[in-house]
Amino acid sequence: MHITVAPASTQTGQAAIRFLLADPSSPAVRGVYRNLTKVPDEFKLHPRFEAVQGDINDASSLHFEGSDAVLNIQPAIYEDRDTIAPPRPCRATSRRQSRRLHL
């Protein structure tokens, strides 16, 4: 199984990646980072981890081909903004590029 985490640089994203890399089912994990210098060394050295550059606010930068699942983790927004708008590019791209799993 191949799981993509977007964005991967948040604390929740990092915790999810740690959990997935420790999982006995051994999924391959791809982390989406706006800035690849934010990838923790512990992930860079893991054989089942891949870091890719992308921005969840720019659908053209997101590539989920080969992903069996996409874990979209949106950071909290506390301003007077549309809280549904930020995940839309990620959601649209993941729907086009991923297949649905029925467990």
C-alpha cells in the first residue's frame, strides 16, 4: 500500500507519518512538502519514505499517482476565511489520481 500525506510538514502530518512508518503492514509513505528543507532527517533516512514538493493550495503542483490513499491534513484556520476552500485543490487532485479502496 502507498499512502500520501499532504501537507506533511504540520505536527499532525509528521505524527501521521511516524505512525505509518511504524505500522507492521509496512506501507510506503509519500510526504508532500511546500519546502523540502522541512523534511525531518528521521524520514529522509527511512527506506519506505519519499518526500515530494507540492503546495496544497496549488492543484497543479500535486501529484498523487500511485497512491492507494491520500491523508489530507488541513491546518486550523482561525481567520475570517472560507475554511472549506484550502482543501479543494488537494481533494480534486486526489480524486482524479487515486483509486477508491473498498475494505
